[in-house]
Amino acid sequence: MTIAAPTDPVARARALRGLVESEAARSEEQRTMPGTVVDALADAGLFWVMVPHELGGAEADTRTAIEVFEELAYADGSTGWSLMANATSTCFASIYLEDAATRTLFPDDDPGIIAGMFGPIGSGQREGGALVVDGDYRFGSGCHHATWFGAGFMEQRDGEPVTLESGMPAMRVAFIPRDHVELRDGWHVLGLQGTGSFDYAVRSQPVDPDFTFALLEAEPKRGGGVYRIGLFGITAAGHAGFALGVGRRALDELLDLARRKQRLGGDPIAEQQLFLHDFAMHDAAMRAARSFTYEAFEQAEFTAIAEGAPTPVEAQRMRQATTYATRVAADAARFAYTWSGSDGLREPSVIGRGFRDIDRKSTRL
């Protein structure tokens, strides 16, 4: 399959809302995205929305990428999370690996989809010209349909950790074909049930160094200035888009319910002053968080394009905006769940699912 680089990724993501919503319950039942959704996202080119043009991707700017994640998370948190995890992981492989490796991972007729844990959980022993990687990994979001797995590790030589000139340990990420990875299960959770965030293991896997990159010192080898916001900036953009989508959906669902829901035969709760006051406060907080998020990332991207990297303050502000958006969204979802009463308890419930998804996410900040 050739990548269909979307000319308007946000519109394509929005066009899939009906399908994603209709498959949300099946996603939770299967604990991973159904094949119908995977195929639709692939046909829309959204797994490669952050891949450089020269490899066939959309090379989306930061705002566009966040909007894509926001749209899909609005439709279903698990789908938004999975796509975000795949798209950012695939982005890192496409910009940080050597040319020979990217030709293998991104052939014209069958571009790779990447999943995996980039945190340096494993170990990588140098043996001859290869790195032999071992590790037990968790949170492989989107791994059920992935073709390659990322695996973070601490580099070792002669059984001893390799240290950088800065004094930090040498941390790298390897990319390994799916059939060389032991896929496990372990994903029985309260929230984000449909993300397929399964455990997996890598056992004594020799990896060509060209299929690895240095986690802390990674520099883009292709693509435009947008990638200069850095690995952690790109990661934060994905998490911010997810939070904004789930939080907004919770409030929209609650407002629709509040117009119909009555308590003890009284007026609809949408006409009660306490509800209106509290709803307005959460609505304002979500709008403020969204504005702050886009401002923070756009400013960091502008500086990165102009000067090669965001300022230290701008880099921190991307994380600040992401953390703030997640907490505001979690508060909004909790508010929606509380006011929904028994409607939020009964499955299937968009409000209940959104509350579980964002509450799970907020505990990992």
C-alpha cells in the first residue's frame, strides 16, 4: 500500500468520526482498534501524518497534528490515543533513523506502522557490529496492528553501562520487526481499554545500529523545521491533542443530556443555576487550555524553524500546556460523569468511557 498523504488531515480525521464512534464499543471489547478502523485510518494516511514528505507522509505542522489527535479522541478516546501513539512513534523512526533503515521501514508499497515503549527499559550489549537488545516492555499502545516495534534500552559494552560525555547513560531506541518480538497481553485495565497497549518482550535480538537512534541526542535527518521542537515536544503534542478531544466530548455529551435529564420530576438540569454556573466554568477552562496549548506549540515551532530549536522556556511550556490541558480535561470529564448520574454508569456510555479514559491518562502525568 502506498501512503495516501492527506492534503487536509484534519478533515479526513473528522470524516471518520461516525465510523470510529460506531466501533468504540467493539474496540473496548477487543481491547484494540478493530480492523475496520485501522484500515480507514491507513486509507486516510493518518498513521503517517507526521512523516516527512520525502518518505510519502503529510509532514503536518504541529497545529495540524494536534487537531488530528483531538478529532479522533473526540470520537473515541482509545482510538485517538492509539493513533497518537502510532503516529508519533512512526514519526520518530522516519526522522531519526539512517537512510538505509528508513528505506526498509517505509517502502513505497507498504509503509511501516510503529508502536512500542521508547523508555530505556531494556539493555543493548554491543557485540561486533550489532547491538543485542533484551527487554520486557509495557504500554505498547497500538501494537496489535504495528509492523515494527520500538524498544528503548541502556547501551552496554563488556557488561558495563556506556556513559556519555555529559555523564548521562547512553540511551537508545531500536526498531525491530514485528515477527522478532514476543507479543504478550497484560492489558486488562479500567480506562483506555481499546488501545491495545499490550506487553511485549525482546530476547537477544541483534540490531544494526542504523536501526537505532540516541534518545537524548537525536537530531532530525530529514524533514522540515517542524521536527526541531524535539522528541519530547512531538510527544507532548500527541498527549495534548488526546486530552483536548476527550475533555471537549465529555462536556458536549453532558450538555445534550442535561437538556433532557430531570431529577425528581423537576426542571431539566440544564435549567438549574448550579449546573449552569459549574458547566460554564469547565467550558471556559477547556477553551482556555485549548488556546494555551495551540499558542505554546505554535510559538515553539516558530522559534524552532527560525533558530533551530525552541528556547528552554518554550520547551518547558509545551509540557506545561500538555499537563494543564490533561488536568482540565480530567476535571471536565469528572464533572460530566457526576452530573450524568445513572446515565454515566450504564454501558455503553460516552461520558462514562471518556471519564475512564482521561482519568487513566491523568494518573500517568
